Amino acid sequence: MATKSRAKPIFFLLVFVSSLIGTSKAGGGIAIYWGQNGNEGNLTATCATGKYAYVNIAFLNQFGNGSAPGINLAGHCNPASNGCAFFSSQIKSCQRLGIKVMLSIGGGAGSYSLASKADAKIVARYLWRNFLGGSSRSRPLGDAVLDGIDFDIELGSTQHYDDLARYLSAHSKRRRKVYLTAAPQCPFPDAFVGAALNTGRFDYVWVQFYNNPQCQYVSGNTTNLLNSWNTWTSSINAKKIFLGLPAAPAAAGSGYIPPNVLTSQILPVIKKSSKYGGVMLWDKFYDDSNGYSAAIAASV
């Protein structure tokens, strides 16, 4: 009897601590783009910082329209010689920490487009077999099964990304979900992924509130950004919307928000939305150089 009476407080303490952890995870998280600068550290070190809940590996910047798919990870590895497969163990180390790791397709430079619905199906099959739960002899990142696909479509044709989203989403199973995320520009609707977002298949949408003066923070004025945020959160059927920002002034042409402005004037407002998911940063290299995520983490 005495042993049982002492165990009860410990049990309830564990329940209480678990509830606190759950509450923290239900709040905002930070998503980071990684892969476009060889000086940003590897994936294992990136995830071990404890700063990020989501990592987008950038980019698969060649696909569709009959072209051979190609991945570009800047100075990290040489995919032409199957030199990126060693990242498999690093991806798994991130996932063991509870961090979701996505492959980002597209980007601001590359050669990609979808020529037809059939082409979208071919690309979806390639992504499934080479990065997700399928099997292939030529998996560029090794045998790690990524959590999903991120749509960062910024050039080429605007067509058939809704088809691609549907085909990828069809691979989701109860025991292995395929997450879909996207990084549209803040002018609404986004020309490239607007139709895809309307499918309702996307889990996380990290809107780029930069390089677009009409809907970003400009010279101490939060009005345009907050109005755009309200449009996105009231118009898109996605589980969570993220505020996408440059992690340093040099990370984008415009739209940088000083951390104290973000934490005092913007986050308290946008966190009132039930769609609020957190903050996305471009990118890991600039975050390292400026310490942005560390400065905002307690407020996200």
C-alpha cells in the first residue's frame, strides 16, 4: 500500500509534464530551408540545435516535361556521382528527434514544369519511389523515407500542380502519411500553386512575406503584412499557415523584420488565428549568421 501511495504523485507528475510538452508542440514551430549553402552545416547538426520543427531540403530543381529529374544541394554533395546518399543517416537522425523533413521541389533557379496531368503522375511516381515510401535503385538521398514534399514553385508553367498534389496525397496511408507543404508568394492568390492549394491537400503553407512590398513589412508599417496574413488564413484550406521571413537582411531583397518588431508587433496578432503554425525562415545559412531563430524562438 505504501508503495502505491508514493507512486501516484510520480504518475500524476508525468501526466502533467506530458501535457505541458503537448501544449508546447501545439503552439508554433520554426521551419527552415536547408541545402543551398555548403557552409550551413549538415542535417544532423541542423536538427541537433533544437531550433527547428521542420526542415525543407532544397531543391529538386529539375523535373517534368520529359526531363531527367535533378537535385541541387549546392556545395553539400555531388548528386551526379550518387554523392548525396550519405545524407540518409542524417535525415533519419532528424526524424528520430521528431522533426519532419521534406524535399522541396522547384526554387528560384532551375528547369521544371508539368506538361500535362499524365506528366504530373510521372513526377509523383518518381518522387514516391525515390524520396518517399516507394523503392528505387537510384534514390538520391539514400534509403531514408522523407516525410513529404514541399512545393516552392517560382518559375515555368503554372499548370498541373493541383494534379501533382492529388497524386502525391493518394500515397498517404494511416501508418505513413505523405505531408504536403508549400511556399507561395504573399500576393494572393499565388500564380504558381494557387490551384494546388485549393485542393485542400496541404498540411503546412509557409507564405513568403518578402520580396513583395505590397504584402510585407515595410519601413515600420505592419498593415500590409497583417492584411495579407488575414487573407491567407481565411482563404486557404490548409491545417496551418506559417509566416515566411528572411533570416537576415541579406537573405532577401526586401521584407526583413527585426526580431524585436516581429515578437512585439506581429506575432502577438497573428497567433490569434487558429491557422497559425509558426514561422518559416530562409535559410539555415542566414539564420546561423544572424541568430534569428534564437532571438524569436521563445515567442513563436
